[in-house]
Amino acid sequence: MSSDEEKFFASCNPWGLILFKRNIESPEQVRELTTAFRKIVQRADAPVFVDQEGGRVQRLGPPHWRKYPEARKFGALYQINPALALRAARNIGRLMAEELYDVGFTSSCLPVLDLPQPGAHDVIGNRAYDVKPERIMVLANAHMAGLMEGGILPVMKHVPGHGRSTVDSHHNLPVVAASRLDLESSDFVPFTGIAHCPMAMTAHVVYPALDPDYPATLSRKIVRHVIRKVIGFNGLLMTDDLSMKALSGSMTDKAKLAYEAGVDMLLHCNGVMDEMREVGAAATELSAKTARRAKAALKMRRKPFAFDQKQAMADLAALTS
């Protein structure tokens, strides 16, 4: 950490930290970094996150960490042998957790519950488990179970669904023209089936059938009604990265609108110090409701369970060979 980052974390006291490939060199270095962050904020349980999905979204990789398959590999196997696919998803989640827990991570931003549609942008693509919502639900549940058995908390994303977007929200604002009926009968299904997940991440997507004016991250209608009531998610809800180009306006404006929408946590990822300071200044103390949700999420974390590592490694080899 730079001295500016140390000072910022000490003064801002963020609830958690997210790391990216640019922050990761070796197990020893990551372990020192996660430990240092917790010392600065003076909270031994301060959560540290990472996007460790497998495939093209894997922040920790060879030579120090294993290579993991993209989620679609589980879906392909499921069509041949459902029981084997579910076992592999669980075992590979457990292997991921083993490596993440070892270097101090609390959570992986996984599973991706987005339902891809023909003609959509490949920003989701093979990150999705399958093209059938029910298969996504059962495979994600197994993957998530493996993570939790290894002491790593999951974050489901991108609620209420990013699979129909025709542009990449890292660069542009997607607008999904599907009807509410279509969304509820397909895109929402995986999220509804895994609404017990401790944490979730919003989508920077406009759904005119739900709210013609604001993307989900900034929409009271979507956060307070669709996500909380229709989908039934009562856990800790965070924004996707506020520095993504899908959202316009200043960081202060984005933060204010996200809070007004009902999101619990602001997520900022690009590491640009001026933006970090602006988000930090706009961030509020945890409300009583958010504090309860945060406490409940962390309480779901457990010490790792024993598992059959030999079988898990065989499952991993079968999907990465």
C-alpha cells in the first residue's frame, strides 16, 4: 500500500476492500496486504473481496494459484451428467475457497446468475452457467456451497440480471427492452432461487419495464421493490463498481443516488485516489439496517470443513484439461 492509501483507509474506515489482478503478486504478498488493511482499519474481521470466478475472470492465477474453468463448463457437463456437474461445481468451489482463505480473503464475487440471451454482448457470455434459469440456479447453488464450506462468502451478481445487455456496462449503459413478464419468468428466476445468498451486487442496467429513468443500481423502484420484494433478497446489497462508464455524473452524485435507491454499500474499484476520496467523502456511516445486514452476512462465514481434496482435484482436472 502507498502512504496515501494507508492514510485514506485510516481516515475513511471503509467496511471492506476489494483486490484486483494489479494488487496481486504472490501468496505471501497478498497475505501481508490483507493483514495490513485489517490493522489499518482496526477490525480483524474487515472483509476483503475478489472476483475469482474462473475462466477469463480470475484475479489469482498460475503460477501461484490453480487455473479454474469458466462457469459454462459446469453447464455443459450438466447436460451430460447432472450429478457429476453438481459435484464438480461444489468441489471446485471448495478448492477456490481453500486458496482464497489461505491468503486472507473473506469473499469471492460469485456466483454469476445472469441468464444470457441470443444476440447479447459477451461481457457475460461463458461466465453464465447455462442458458436455462433452473440449471443456473442449481449449479450456482452447488458452487456457492463449496465456497461456504471453505470459509468464503459468496456475492451473487448482477441482480436483477445482466444477461440480455447488448453493450458492456464497463463502457456503456445497457438498456434491456424485455417486458416485466419476460424478466420475472426467466432472468429473475436464478436470483429468486438463491435469495438466501448473504450478499448481492447490482447491475448497471436500465430496464424500462421496471424503471425507465434509472439503472438498477440507482433505482428505488428496482432496489426496494424488485430486488427486495419480488426477488426476495434480504441480505447485504452492494453496487457494482461506481467507476464503470455505464453510470454518468460525479462520484458524489452516484453515491447519493445509490443510497437513495436503498443500496447498502458503495463499491469502487479502479484505485484512482481522487475518485476514492470523493466516494469516501460521500459515503455515510452504516445505518442500523445496513449494520444488521453486514453483521448477518459475516456471521454466515465459518471455519473450513474437511473435504476430499483428491476427488476435487480430479474434478478440476477433468474440466480444465
